[in-house]
Amino acid sequence: MAAPDRPLRRANWQAVACDLCGASRPDVLGQREIIVRGRTCDHQMVFVDVACGSCGFVQALERPDEAFLMDYYRDAHIGHRGGELHFDAASRLSAVAARVPGGGRIIEIGANDGAFCAELSKAGYDAFGFDPVEADEAAGVEKGFLEAGVASVTPRSADAVIAYYVLEHVIDAGAWLRSALALLKDGGVLILEVPNYTTHPQDSLNVEHLLHFTPETLRELLEQHGLDILPDQPTPTVAYGQAIAARLTDRALAECPRPASDACLTGGPKRLAAAKAAYAEAMADRARRQAAAESAAKLARDADPSGTASVFIWGANEYAERAAPLLAQAFSSVQVVDKSASKIGAPFPGLAVPIAHPDVAADVSARIFLLCSPNWNAQIAAEISAAGWNALAVIDAVAGERL
């Protein structure tokens, strides 16, 4: 819940037709509510997740107004600052180099602080980026996001437009794509990565994502807008993602896209059934994660019934978001810590103190650690032991058990 002494901002929601086929036949899958603590206020969003009854595309039935969403990103979103590369830069560079001539003009939408633009520049490309939060002229990043066509960029000037984990956030996929393609030369290349709803529905249905793409629906959207899917596709650089590269071959469709294909609509019933099954799987996984968080919180309370120990939640992620409010009810000192320079100093949902480096744990005597990394908890536990940070308990918040 929002803190009583902080303002709560709600979006103005508006129902929309399907982004993929334009139909208004929503089949409701479920509802998600989130309240995210920002620097100045709390932001509330309620998502009604639906699958289109005609084509099976999964999306939010209603979309927040653009002003709310932009303020949310600027006030509450944890960006990637300080030039830290939170992705496999070599893989992304390889994907670009295989499809874009050396020295070409590349525009990145959702560029954060320009870390990848810098890598592209080092490789000899003329790189420029847009981001709603991390505008920095020195890094070649200008404010912009939901509408890609910022006035400072000459239309049809880019050899490539790239966007990593952006499209799932936008209010209107078609409008965003048309504005992005307006920057692209005829024959230019679009490279995207988005979460893969088919293989990782839980990660796609995360936080403020509005659109949930399968490989089929992503291809269909691009083909509607005059893009030919390239024969050799890049490998996604995030485990839960999918990557796609396509060439702009039909300017008329880029500006006025064709309707959904017969194949898309014919496959709608099968896609709808798969969407429902994936959603049920994701919600079951979410329930398991919540149960693990509750078990971890109970183990922490058992380790210190007085609630006077300092609790350090290691890892600023979804697991931490589940555990933090449960622990804040029982302990007077709860802090999220993370080694990522991009997260340190940012607000964390539901807590009054910003994310800190784990070294802050050295300054207290009575400690409890909750570890929130699905892949690295054993290694983190070893780091805690090696640092000599004697703890009342070290708890795996992913599994909900004591280490």
C-alpha cells in the first residue's frame, strides 16, 4: 500500500482496440495491480490483461495516459546509470555489425544513459539515442520514448533503429512503430528485443508492461508495417527475451500499415488457447514466488522476534519487492542492497531508504540477510561469510528457506 504521508498518483485509463488486428473482442485473462514508490509520490497502476478474441494477442485492455507514464518513468523507474553495461554488449554489437554497414547512422530508442551508444561509437558507428529519463547530450541521449520522432532527428536518416525491451512498454504499438520507421532510410534495418510471452510469460507480465509478444505476433506486427524479416535472426541478449531483425522494404506500409493477415486471424483461436494456458502458468508461478517471500519473512521473524535486527534484502528485483513490505511490518530497519551501480541511490518500492551497496551491512552488529538472486544466492552467501558479517540468519528468498 502507499505510505499514508505520500501522495498517490493514478493514471487515467482508456480502453483501446487490439494493437495487432484492430478488433474489440477482449477475452479477460486476469488483473494485476502495482503501487510503485517514486522519488516524489507513489504511482498506482491496475492492469486488466486480455487476449484478443480474434487474433489471440495478449495486451492490457486499457492504457494509461502518456503524461502519467512519462512521469512514472522519470520519478520511479530504476534506470541504468553510470555507464554500466547491464547486458552482453559484445552480442548486441555482433548483431548490429552483421546487419548494418560500418560507419552507419544508428538510433537507439530507450538508450538509458547511452552506454550502448558509446559502444557503437567505439565500433565506428554514428550513434544517437532517446530515453525518457536519462537525457544526456554528452552521451548522445535526448529525451524521447513513446513517440520516437523527436524533431532534432532528420526523417529517413538512420541506417538502423534499435530498441531493447522498449516495445512492451508503449501505449500504442502501431503509433510507436510508425514513428520509429519514419527515422529509418528505405532499406534500413530495425532490431528489437522484447520479452518472450511464449517461453517466459511471468517475465513478460512484469511491472508496467502493456504488450506481450509471442514470436508469431511480433513478426506479424512488423510485416504489417512494411518490414521483411531477415533470414538470420540475432540471439536475444536476455534470457527471457526474443530478438528480431527486419528490413524496411515498403515505405507505404510503414506509414499506413496493412490489416492483420489471414494467417494471423486463422491462427487466432489456437493462439488464444495458448495465451490462456501461459497466463495461468504465470499466475501460478507468481503465487509460488509470493509463498516463498512469505516463508522467507517468517524465517526472518523467527530469527529475531524482537524486530531490532537490521534486515538487508540483497538484490533489487521482483523477489525483493515481494519480501520488503512483509519485513517492513516486523522490523524497524529494512534496506535493499545491490552491487549494480545503476541501481544504487534509486528509490525502492515501499521503502523509505534508497537502494544501497551491500557494504552498508558492515556498519551494524545484528544482521539478517534475505538473498533474492535466482542464480547467485549460494555465491552471495559465500561472500557474506568471507566478509565476516556474522548474521542471525541468511535466507534464500527465492526458495523460501534458510541457508
